[in-house]
Amino acid sequence: MAEQKKDTLHIRLHVYDEEIDVTINREDEEYYRAAASFITDRYNTYAQMFKGRKSDHTIALMAMVDIALRYKKEQAKNDTAPYSDILQQLTAEIEQTLSEK
């Protein structure tokens, strides 16, 4: 087995009803643990609503869609392309106005 780098860490994450072994960057540990907790919370929410009416697989898929939707919404909030386009347009207008004088 290859020697583990000093900046990596081997941890066990509890996700819903399963333990997962992962090797991560040490500085990301809190994010991995928070992500595992968030996944478990989302799964448990759907399990409470649909247990017995939907399969465990479907409940897991519903939780994944929920998480992906939240991610995509947050990603859209952080899209700076429209602002960059406006700044480029304003800069061009300012440069044009200054060059006319």
C-alpha cells in the first residue's frame, strides 16, 4: 500500500445507515463530515415522508435530487458572468466617451 501523504487523512463517514471509509485532504475534514450529516438529514426527511410507500432506492434518489437542486440554485446565485458582461460594456462606453473629448 502506498504511503499516505502527510496532508491527507483517513476517516470513516456515517452516511444514513452506512459507514464509508474515505481518504481526504486534512483541511477538508469538516466539509466531509458536514456533507455526510446533510445527506443523512435529507434522506431521513424523505424517509419519514415516504417510508413504506417508496423503495429505499427511490428515497435515496429523491434526497440526491434535493441536494443537487440546492447546489444548482446556489451555483446560479454565484454566477458572475452577467456582471462581467455589464462591466465590460460600461468600461467600453467610458473609454469611448473619454476618447471623444
